Amino acid sequence: MLRELHISNLAVIADATVALGPGLNVFTGQTGAGKSLVIGAFEALLGLRKANDLLRPGADEARITGVFELPDAAVCHAVGRAIDQTLARGDELLVTRKLFASGRTSSSVNGKPVTGAMLAAAAEHLIDIHGQHDHQLLLKPARQLEVLDDFAGLHDERAAYAERYAELRELRGRREALNASATLRAQQLELYSFQADEIDASEPAEGEFAELQARSTVLASVERLKREAGACHEALYEQEGSALERLQHLTAVLLDLAEVDESLAEVTEQVRAATLSLQDAAFELGRYTDRLEYDPQEAAEVEARLNTLNRLVSKYGHQRTAADDSADGMDADADPLSCVLAYRQQIGEQIEALQHEADDLSGLDDAIAAAQREADALARSLTKQRKAAAEKLLPRVEAQLAELGMEQAQLGVQFKAEHADGPSGRDAVEFLARTNPGQATLPLRRIASGGELSRIMLALKSVLSGHGRISVLVFDEVDANIGGRLGSVIGRKLRELAGGHGSGAAQQVLCITHLPQIAAFGNRHLRIIKHVEGVGKNAATATRVERLDGKARITELAEMMAGSEVTPTARKQARELVAEAASV
């Protein structure tokens, strides 16, 4: 509900505060007083129109402020999502829009800046304006489909289809991605498989490269090793006067001396231990030289194996792996085969993943087919129920139109064929109307007469009351080209739409009218008055808004019937109108 609207420096309105209430709020006033300007202020407040051309002459800035109450949790959620704020049921919404002479505008909600697009998105859930302007929510085909679904109670079915539609899009997207990369995936699989087979055929082992290099070095130096190691063995053990022979003699002498002087015992033991150690070394050196032989076959095998491993290292030893992605380089002492083995593990995982993706593609086709069958069934059910709802809705609206003086009007709902799938189903609908016999049946958005369009909207709203969540409905020109008798009918319907006499109406209706028969039904009556302030060159036209009650209201209704010269008869008729409206 819109509780208060404050307007400053907008056209002829210098400063006006409009206090609104629940139920039906009617605006009256002389032609040109600025009644339609109030509608323009609503639209400008919520970003539905540009209003810089309405800036009051001489003013640098115009300001429009509205205070909304949000009694509906769904509206709170929708509005909060539009303006990126968290709102709860019962919260107030302070909307402020500033218009500057430079053409710049600024908007805020609860003190937080918002864009014009955000404000317009929130407006669709706050206020619905019907009349001579082209911002009516119900004129949009997409909204008409929502209206039909709300009337039919298809919220759960529509949500189920939207969920299945989203699943289908996700599955199809995955399939397209897999299909698009099928050639590349096959090429990668072929390459990785070849590389894996080549590495596996060589059977590289951790540490093998270093061992082979060491053995190759030995085989290349057999003659030198045998010659020089044999010379060392002879010097230690075999030659006359060898090192061991002399040490054994020295050990015997020291043992005799240690028996004479015990202080030589430690030195004697050291020499004896060294002699024994050299004996072991000489023995091992002899064995080494005995088995040291050059084997041409072994040398060839070692060289061939090194060539194989070097080829692997050359091809795969510098490939980046997940293990070394964060490293700056390879350690100089690291085994070259470690990178080859790590790369083999990596491509093994890639091969498994690529093979799994191929399996996924065939599984996706099955999943898509199953989801498509469910979506088809849901879409057919939605279409069937929507057409059934349209058959129920149209006669009710036509009956309302007959009461509103449009007895010959006929409505229809066009279901457009071959409509592409969307999150709401496969149906695109458009409300059609023929307002007079002999005229063409046209979409509602092409109805030329503002009065006819407003009455159609009033009829729709009367039937759909309780199915929508828009809490503020604004009607302009709803009384165009109708008489007083029909005015009472429209007034009664507007009050019914607003919830009757009670002050806790779920929907708030604002209506600008020239007919006293409509104004008499208002729960709150507001008069827009234009007057001149100042004199001479300082004179300026201004507009103010005042609430009418009691005698003031009777006087206003009497003036609407009889003009400025109010007669007792006109006052009596005005009181009768108010009494009649109160009894309905």
C-alpha cells in the first residue's frame, strides 16, 4: 500500500503531501488542476517515465517521495530481489527520486542508491497504472500468461516445468560441449594412448637411470681399473717387502715392547688393528681384480638400455605435471626418470577421464530423452489447463464488461502456435478484445480508447481479484465517455476491488475521476486544487491536495454535478450519492 506521496517542484505542484489510506482513494478537481500530474508523479517516482520536462520553472531540483507498506511476503521477496535488499513482511519502503534541471536523476530506496532499471523492476510488484499511459502491466503478453496461470492456480505445475526446462538446458549444454570437443578429445586420447604405450613398453624404474650410468662408466674403464687396482693389491700384499709384510713385522716388535712397557699397549693395538684392516682391504681388492672382466655383450646391453631411457627422458622428462607445476625447475641431482613416471601417471588419469567423457555422452542422450519426455508431458498439461482456464475466465470478464456499459464487447485469448520452449512452457498467449460489433478483434495493447481500456482492465481486475499480488492499482480515465448511471456501477466495482468498506483491504485503489457517482464510493476523497500565489510578476500557479470529509465532501460532489453554483438540490443529490454508496 502507498501510504504517503510527497511532491515538490513538479510542474504546477510546488509542494504537496498526499496522505493515502487503504481501500478506494478518489481524486477529483477541475480540469487542468493537475490530477493527471499525480499519476505522472507515481510513474516518475518508480522510474516508469522521464519527467525532467515537468520540472517547475525556476527550480533546480524536483523531488518525489513515496512511502509504501509491504504486507505480502511474496511482494517483499520480489521487490527485495529487484533492489538488492532484504525485506520482510510489514516493512516500510521509502522511495525517493530526484530530478535535476541538468537532466540528471537519482533514486534511492530506504536511503540506498538504486538504478532506474532496478526501480522499474520493483515497480512491477508495487503499483499497476491503468489509463491513458502505456505502462500497464497487464498489456504485456508475458504478464498475461502469468495472469492466466494465477487464475488457473498453476503455480506448482509451472514451477515443475521450469525446473525440468532448466535441467534440459543444462544437459543439452553439456552435450553440446562434449560434441564440440569430440574431435579434439579423440586426438588427445590417441596421443595419450600412444605415449602411455611407449613408456609402458620400456618399463622404466625409479633409480634405474643412475645405476645404468654408473655401470656404463665402469665397463668403459675396465682395463685401467684392472691394471691400477692390481698394482695396488701387489703393493699391499703380493710383493716382497709389501706394506702388509712390513706392518706384520712392526706389530710383532710392538707386542714384545708392550710386554716390557704397558704404556705402549694402546699404540700397539692401533697398529695391530690397522694391519688387520689392511689385510681385509687387500683380500677384497684381490677379489675385485679377479672378477673384473670386460663383457662386450653386457656393455652393448647397458648402452642400448641407456639409449632407450635417454629417449624417454628427452621426450617426456620436461612435460609439466601437477606435481611440479609450482616448482621453478628440476633439481640437478633428481632422477630424470621421475618426471617420465609422473607424466605417465598424469596421462593415465587423462585417458581415463577422456574415456569417461565418451561414456558420459551416451549417458547424456539417455538423460536428455528422459527429461524431454517429462517436459513434454508437463507442457501439454500446462497448455490444456491454460485453455480450460481461458474458457472460464473470458465469460466472467465479459459479464463484468456488460455491467460497465460494454455489452457488445467480446474477449479472447490467442494461443500462438509453434512457440519456442521457455521456462514458462510452450505457450505464448495474447488477450484480444472487440469492443464494438463490426470492429476488428485486436490485442489489448492496441485498444485505442483509454476509457475502454481502463474498463477492460477494471473488469479483468474484478475477476482476478485475489489472484495477483500488486497491492496498488491506479485507474485514470476509467470514467471516459460514460454517464452517471454507469458511473455508479464503476464506483461500486472499484470499491469491491479495493476490498469494500473495510480499512484493511489487501488492494489499494487510486482513481482519478470526473464523475461524482464514482467519487462517492471512495473510502478517502482527495481534491486537487489549482490556485495562483503572489501578484503581478511574482504570480505563479500552484497546486495543492486536500482531504475532504463531511460537508466539504458534499460540497465537492455537488459542484461536480451542478458547477460552481451549488444549489440545495445538488447538495441533496450529493448526500444521496454518498448514502447510496455507503449502503452497497
